[in-house]
Amino acid sequence: MKKLKNCSGVTLIEILIGIVISVIIMAAMYTSYQAVNGSYSQVASKAKASQTGRNVLGMLMRDLRQAGFKFFEDSVVNDDDPITIIENVNGANGDLPQARPDFACDHIQIVYGDATRDGLQDPVYERYRITYYCLVSTLQAPNGVVEVTNAIYKQKERWVNGAWNIDPQDNTSYTGQLITNYIEDFTLIAKDINGLRIVNGERPYDIRAVEIKLTTRSRDNFYQTDRNVTIVDIDSDNEITITDRFLRETSVMSVSIRNLGLQ
């Protein structure tokens, strides 16, 4: 029988040492992956919160700049103010309670004119009313508890036969559509040309700007431990301190109202 003198291999000890080294390397790679993934999740959450705020403000800005607009030959009769702001109410009609008393969520209605064409291509003048309002969020946290926060909705109505109307067959009007959840502050302040506040119902055609403050928060916990977050009320400078692990992003913008000065 031929002897295998030149065959080489590894011992059991060497195999065990290789396994241990592989496990150590894999553990280090997993730890690095967890750190990178955690950092990415935080960055993504912060970016999403910021983007949500910018999207809502951009949409509201475009609608506010239409407030009071109408064509020169527009003869539609409507007595609604071009901008109506009601503080700290919920619901499309502003008749529901807030999600939390310490969370401001204002209600705004914007009225403007537009025109379509009939079969003879003659202009048909219309009047529209857009409403931004809050409702108590109905989302549930992973533990099954309903989230205590607000959601912003947008509704558009058309003036028909002396009343505001929403026609399901008409694509120019619609009932409340969800814009975003996790809203903790939605404050609106109307200002005149001198920067003085205009209370709802007073001097509606003197409004030259609307200041907006919007605070959104992350869906899930962002920080590892509880942190104190201070939210400042731009209307009264009062401060609210909240202790939890959520990330909050606040956006503030002043929108120029360009059509009311022409009244």
C-alpha cells in the first residue's frame, strides 16, 4: 500500500481558531452595519420631517397668493372674506376640539375667483373656497395606542346657486384630503402693511401678509433617551416644553398677499 507522505491539512485546533476569527470579523461587520444603518435612519427621518414641512408650506403659499383674486369682468356675488383664520379649532367647519390643548392648530379659509370655458368658448366665472384644517390623528403606534397628534386636511368647494358646494362628479371640488400627519403646531397670523396683526373679521382687505409656523414630528423615536424640546408660540412668545424621544422640525414663513391691495 502506497503511503501518503506529502499530504498536508489542518488540525482541529486550527479549524477552531479560524472559526473564532471569522466570528469576530462578522461581529465587527454587523456592529458597523448597525451603526451605519442607525445613522442613515436618523438622517432619513430628519429629512422626511423637513420635507413634509416644506411641502405643506409650499402648497399653502400657492393657495394664499390666490386669495381675493378675480377677473375684471367677474360678476359672481359672494360675501365671504378672502382670508378667514380661526385660532385653535379642528374640523372643516372649525367646530371640533383640539387633539391637545397645548398643540396649536389653526383653521384657514381662502376664497378666490377663476374661470372656465363653456361650449361656445365664452368665459364662465367661478368662485372657490379652500380650507386647511386639522383633525385628531387616528394613526396607531406600534404598541396599538392611538397617536395623540394632529393631521392636516385640505378641502375645496365651489360656489353654486348661492352656497358652497362639493360635487363628487366635479373634479374642481373635493372633500377633505389628508395632507400629512404628526402636526404639533400650525399657527397662522394675518398682518397689515405695517406689520400689525389683523384679528379675524376685522379689516379683511387690509391683509398684506400671513405668517405661518408649522411644527412636525417624526413617526418613531429619534433619540436614544428622553430630551426636552421647547416650542415657542410666535403669537404670544409663550413656551411649551415637551419631554420625549421624537424629532421635531419647525418651519416659519411669511407669505405676501398680492391681490387684496388691488381691491
